[in-house]
Amino acid sequence: MTQPTIPADVRERVISAAIDLYEQAGRERFPTVDAVRRLSRADMNAVSAVMKEWRQAQTTQAAPVAVAVPEAVQQANAAAVAALWLNATELANQSLRSAQAGWEKERVELDDMRAELANSYEAQAAEFETTKKQLADSEAVTAEQAQELAAVRQREVEAINRAERAEARISEIEHRATDLRGELDRALAETERQRAELAEARAKATAEIEAAHTATETARAELVKVQAKNDAQAEAHAEQGKQAAAEINRTAERMTKIEADRDSARKEAGEAREAAAKLAGKLEAVTSQNVELLAVIKPPSEKVKK
């Protein structure tokens, strides 16, 4: 529904009157449209439109909570906790959206009804003013005019009653909005509680991970010590093995040399024996030859003496 253009001075008078009445009421309840209209001396349509804007400005507009899964939760791969977080946030947002949708729908319906009432009231007020002028100008008031005036007054009373009922309806809607805001606050408190539980669980998991890490580091240090000890023993064994192998090689070389010397000595002894046998044969032959020569050379007497 298109709202009429309201002059700036009229808007200022309406807002000033609304603020004055609101302060007089101790800021406990909003002033009625009719009271503001009387104080500002403005028409009903303008007062209704300006009061709608003013009330919306005084009421905190609730907005859906849009909270992303903390990065720490994603890094910790806490899928169950993240799902709980998302479900709680979605439930709070869904409740808020449903309540706000119903609230806005009722506000639109109420605005339309209030505009219709304002138009009817202005028409009746204009008719009432015209009738009053006619009655003032006319010295003789007929019964028909008196009945018409009474009817006009009755319509005015009915319009006022309808306006009051509309104001009561507005108050009821505002009360429901307050209840919805309370529900939203409770949902947010529950979300905060779950967030605290999530933080506690994350801290506990972090402590357990750190303890496990410390135990792992301790075991790793012990393993390094054992490995170093094993490496040292292996190196010592390897060195001993190398020395033993070298000693075995040296012993084998000495044995080989001894065997070679033995074979060489055996060969030389055989050759010496062969040479001695040859020399003995030669000596025996020479001796035989010498005996024969002496027998030939010496005289017979010497032979006999001999």
C-alpha cells in the first residue's frame, strides 16, 4: 500500500508529540496514535504513517544469527561437535525467522487495517465538521439533523473504538514480539552454553593430544638411546670382526708362507740328498780308482807288506 507524502513540518510535530508522550509515560509504553494526533494536530493518515516508522525505530530489529563453524573445530576434525553447533544455530535461526515472519505479516495486516480506519475516521471527522458548521449556521435544528448528528457521533465513537481495538492489537503484537525476543535470548544463551562445552571439549582433547605427544617424544628418546647403544655395539662387533678377520688373514698368510718355506726346504733337502748321493758315488768311484792306481804304482814288496 503506497504511503502518502508527509510534509517535513508535520513529521516533526508528530515525532515531537510521540517523544513527549513516551517520556511522560516513563518510557514504559508507546503512546496511542489518537493521543499523538491530538497533541500534534495532524491528520490521522500522517500520524499513522509517522508513528509506524517511529515505533520501528524504537524497536530493535532482530537479525538471524549467522555463526560459522570455528576453524579450531574443523582443524580438530570434531565432526560430532560441529554438527551439534550447526543444529543449534539452525534451530535458533529457524525459530527467529518463523517468529519474525509471523510478526511482519501481522504488522502488514494491522497497517492496512489502521490505514482503512484512519481513512474512515478522517471521512467521518470531515463529515462531522461539515455537519457542525451547518448546525452552527442554521438557527433551527431539525430532528433529522439531530439524528444525523447523533449517527455521525455514533460512527465517530465506533471509529474511536475500532482505533482503540487496533491499538490494543498493536500492544498485543508488541507483547508477542517481546516474548519472541526472550525466546531468541534463551536460544542464544543455549548456543553460548554449547559453545562453552565445545571449548571445554576442545581444551580436553588438546590436553590429551599434548600428553600423547609428550609420551611419544619420551618413547622416541628412549628408542634413540637404545638404537645408539645397538649401533655402538654393532660397530664394536664389526670392529672386532674386522680385527679377527685381519688376524685370520695374517695367520693364513703366515701358514701359507710357512708351507711354502717347508716345501722349499723339502725340495732343497731332496736336492741335497741327491747331490750327496751323487758325491758319495763319485767319491767311491774315485777311491776305487785310487786303490787300483796305488796297486799298480807300488812295488810288490810293499804290496806284500801292505
